[in-house]
Amino acid sequence: MKRRFGIRFKLLLVSLSLIAIPVAGYQFIREMETFLRDAQDHNLATTTQALALLVQDNPAFSEKDAGPDALYVHPYQPVIIDGYADDWQDILPLAQQFSSADGLAFQVLLRASPGYFHLLIHVITPPPRYAGGRIISYGRSNQVELFLVDDNGLSRSYLIAPRAPGTVITHRLNGDQPGPGDFRLQGEWQEIASGYNLEMRIPKRLMASGMSIRVMDGAGHKLATASMEDSHKAGRLIQPSHELKRIIANIDLPQSRIRITDDQGWVLTRSGNLEDTAPQSETAAP
């Protein structure tokens, strides 16, 4: 006897067929997405290995680990030496932090221009105590000591011990005895709510091989970024590499961004953009 199916059963079969179509399509899309992602991961891994081979002999990687005492030099933007951080707003969150158990704390930022390094030190402290009298005594007021190693490996120490906010005189140190001012180094000291800022402009040749900073609160407490007795232990300056930038500039990876960092995570060079920068057609709206 031939079995007859009612209209409801036939409608159910049609409905199930219609449901199966998007389910199958969704599964196909998921599998295609997984395939494309795996292919992209493989391409990125291959590109990374190729980049590693290209840059492994670059001088930027020939140094030993820079360590926590190194100071990073950011790309230059115009800076007015006035003791205020208005010109540094774009990189303030990247300031290097230094602190000690006795409560001393300060932050450091560096920029490079063609002939100078620009330095901003923000010291977190109660209202600073300034030097008094005719003779400056080392460590007896709020002071900053700069330990610079020049392009010939010669080290020099300078003391900044102002008697009031404003333009500072950078005294060359002989041991712990301040000598005459070295006016090649220019700076401004300004009090702010959380302490004070010291902003400096220093000729590149005077600190081309390294720099360390020591902050003193006048009560016998000192805090330094690195050793200030041995030029070989001074904080190394980490700067973006023009040679690395030239190498990766020749790699065409549309809608990709390349960033090369050192062991401490500081960026040595970067290139590319994740956004689609393809030119618009002539019929595109302005």
C-alpha cells in the first residue's frame, strides 16, 4: 500500500532543507577563516625569520643586553628649554621611572635633535631646598648630578644645585667639589605641584657614549640611574636605528606593521601601517 505524506510533513522537510543551507554555509566560512588565518600566521612567521636574518648582524644588536640602566632616546620634536613638560606631552607616559626604598623617585625622558640631546627630569619631592650662601656644598640641597661619557670615552661629572627656580648653572665637578660653570649645557629648573622639573639641552658629543643621572634630596639620600664612578658602567643610550629603518623600508608588506625591539622592549625601528592606504579611484567621493 502506497504511503501518502501530508502537506505538513512536506513543509517540515522543506524547512529542514532551508535550515541546513545556512548551517553548511557557516561551517564553510569557519573552515575558510581557519585556513586563511593559518596561512597568514605562516606568512608572518616566514617574514619574521627573513627579517631576523637580515638584521642579525646589524650594530644595533651587536651590543650586550642594555639592562635596566640604559636610557632610551625618543625621536626629536621641537623643545623649548623652559623647565615645563608642555613639549613632552606625547611621550610622558613612556618616561623611565626610578625609585628607592627611602622615598626618592624621579622620571627621565630624552629626545635627540641633530646636534643636541634634550633631557627632562621630573623629581617627585616635597618643596625643594635650594643652595644658600656663596659656596655650593655637594649634597646639602636638592641637586642633580649628570655623569656624561663623550664620543672619545672620556667621562665628566656635572652638578646642578640652583639657589632658586629658573636658569641653572651646570658646574663641572672635581670629585665632590663644584668648579666653574660649563655653559655648553643649558637648563631650566621649575617647581611644580609634585616636586620640580629640570630640563636640559646637552651637546651630543658630550654624552654620545653614555649617561647616568643622580638625584639628591639634601638630607643624605641619593638615587642614580646607574653607576657614576666608572665610564664603562654608565647607562647606555638606546636610539632608533637608521640602518634598521633602511632595511625594513625595502620590505613591501601592505596593511602590515613591523616593529623591531631590543631585549628590554625599546623600539629600535618601526615601519608600515595597519590601515588600507591604497589610493582612491577617481570616482570616489572626496
